[in-house]
Amino acid sequence: MEAIQFLSEASQIAQKELVALTPQLEEEIRRMHQAVLNGYDDVRASINLVSDTTMLTEVKKIVAEKRKLDPACIIVVGIGGSNLGTIAVQEAVLGKLYNQRDTSIQMLYADTVDADLIHDIITCVKPVLARGKHIILNGVSKSGGTTETIAIFEVLVDLIKEYTPDYAQYIVVTTDKESKFWHFAHEQGFTVLEIPKKVGGRFSVFSPVGLFPLGVCGIDIDLLLAGARVMRDRCLLPSLIENPAAHSAGLMYLHHKKGITIHDLFLFSTDLESLGKWYRQLMGESIGKEFDKNQKQVFEGITPTVSIGSTDLHSMAQLYLGGPYDKFTTFVRVKQNRNQMFIPDEPAYNTLVEGIQRTDMQVIMDAILDGVQIAFTKGHRPFTEIVLPDKSAYSIGQLLQFKMMEMMYLGFLLGVNPFDQPNVEAYKVETRALLMHEAHM
Ligand code: PA5
């Protein structure tokens, strides 16, 4: 099992500038070490999920119990931090077309109150239920009170009830202890999994939030956590050069100080698109802050964008290479795909595009990525690169842990609290007030 690499030669930040951040970052690295000793009592609690054997044993027990019910499908009901990590890992490890390719246990995600989406999900699962097959419903909400999640959950519980007399055993609720959802689930006899209090939504993929549904669909969650654990330990190292999270955060911070306001995560793998969306939330919510830690109004933030290679070169390369100097890019390269595909060796095709016959697609993709990086270098566009050995659970575990710790270090450098999201709460409160008002009209 290989370690992922972080390459920073083209970052356009001088080593001495980065190293100058060491005393500042050492302080936060010390706090991270303290957090490892504090278990779940620290805001950085999520870094301890990867070594929580009690939690893992409990999740694996419930996974085994529910898989024994021989489900045809699992529907994850949750939004934001409650489903983005799960989708990211599932698609990276099993592939974006998993549901079409593999019919063992389908994975469906119900995140928003879009009547057409929910109607389509019901249309997909009704015939399954009508054939006497079963589905697992996993309601995930840290707060236990997110309007979208609860609304969809209620609709889908009623659907399962209609077809399954002993329906309670097919429903799993993942939430904070003592939330309204927690009490409701217990009253109804549903299975309940707990999210540790101080583990926030966008840092919760290695808690039961991600581990349960990923385990049900057959992903090796031991391997996922093993990769994350190795990376957690790397990201606790005192040397910025050996610590990829602190290193990457330092580079982003220094670019931000020079006026770079956009960070693009450019993933050269279609299966990593949802991982990009997960990262977008991680950066958007952790760093985008109205107030700093001293309650001074700062309107801080770096705008996260996500690009997929080579697809988005055909829509965004013009802007990236010709547009304003306001972006810092992290490329993600996958060294080994799940499959090898060759272009046919047929002389008749030679007249179309030269030089590709008999070539492995991976070689073409690498040439495209290398070509983009040469163009970026010639255009003085700063970038770093993450090299993933493959898209195994072990590699993806490393990548997610790297990025979560990077965001903690970046929040620290920018002087904001990376663990809260007061403005997200603000819209939730307004929505609930409007709906209450409507209900009483
Ligand atoms: O990261 C966050 O905290 C948010 O994106 C939440 O995950 C999202 O709003 C869903 O909240 P909850 O899990 O409480 O339903």
C-alpha cells in the first residue's frame, strides 16, 4: 500500500517563505497532538475517529446485521456534511457508474426537497419493494433538525411502511445523541448510530455518517480508516515539508495573502468529481467567515472551485490560462486506474488523430495533465500536485484525511474558526420560521 505524494515545486512560493510559517504552525501542530490525547473533547475531535475501535466495532456489527437482511438498495437521506463524504468515497472507490454496473446493493442519495428527485427515487425503489425485496433507509442528520432531511425521511419511512410489516429494522438513524431525531428514532424502534458531539458535519466522513452506508455497499472501511490513520500521523509531523496538510495550507495561505482568492481542485479522474464537491464544502464552510476568532468582522474566504480533467479543459482552460491571476490550483493525478483501456490498432484510424493508436488511455491522460502543467508553468500560474497511487479505499482515506487537516491548519493561519458555520445556521432558522408561518396561515 503506497503513500500519496504532495508535490509543490511549481507553487511559486519560495521555501524560505513557507518555512517562516513554522513557528506559527508549530503551535497548531502542538494543539493537534493534544487533541489526539483529548479524545472527543476537542474541536479537532474528528482526527480521532480513525483510531476509535469501539465505534468501528459497533458500525461493523450494524453493517453485518443489515447486510444479513439482504437489501437490494440503501438510500442515504442527508445533506451537506451528512452525505457528501459518503458519495465522495463511494464514487471514488466503486466508480460513478456503480449503480448501473453492479446490481448487488444499489446506493441512492436523497438530499434535497426536489419533488422530481424524490419521485424518481421512489419510482426506482417501488418495484423492488413490490417484489418483496428490501431497502435500507439511512437518515443522517447531525443536528437532527435539518428541514430537507427530515421531510424526505418522513416520505420514505411511509413508503417502506407500506410494503414492509417489520419495517423498523430496515431503518438506521445517524445523529447526535439526544437530538430530536435521536429520541424519535429510539421511540420508533429504529437502529441508532451516534455522531460524536464535537465532530462537525464536514469532518464526519470517518464517523458512522460515512462508515455505515459505505460498509453496507461493500467498501472496505478498515482499509479506508487505515489510510486515513497513516495520513493523520503524517499530518501531525512538526516539519512543514514532511507534513502535507500544514505544507499545503501554508502555500494556500501565502497565496491568499498575495491576493489570490480562488482555489481550484483539478481532479484528473471522473470518479473523483464528488470528492471535489465534498472538498468545496470543506473549504467553503470552514474558511468562509464573517468574523475572525476575536469577533472582528473580516469577510474572510477563499472561493473553492472544482474541475475535472480532462473534461473541464474543454470549458475552463481558456479562463485558467488566459484569465486573471486570481487562482491557485491543486492537480490530482491518479497513477493507476481500476482498468486499462487501449485505443485500437487500426490503420484506417491513423488519419484521424495521430499518435494514439495502441496507446493506453492512462498514457493519453497523463500526457494531457503533463501538457496542462507545462502550459501553467509557462504562463506563471501557480500549482501543486497530489499523486494518488490509485482509487482504493486506502488511498482515498489518505486524501480525505489530508484535506480535512489542511483545512484545520488553514483556518488557524487565517485566524478563523474552521469548525463552525453560523451563517448556514442563519438560513436554516429563517426557513423554519417561514414554514411555521405558512403552516399557521
Ligand atoms: O457541515 C455542515 O455542518 C453542514 O453542511 C451540515 O452538514 C448540513 O447543513 C446538514 O446538517 P445536519 O447534518 O445537521 O442535518
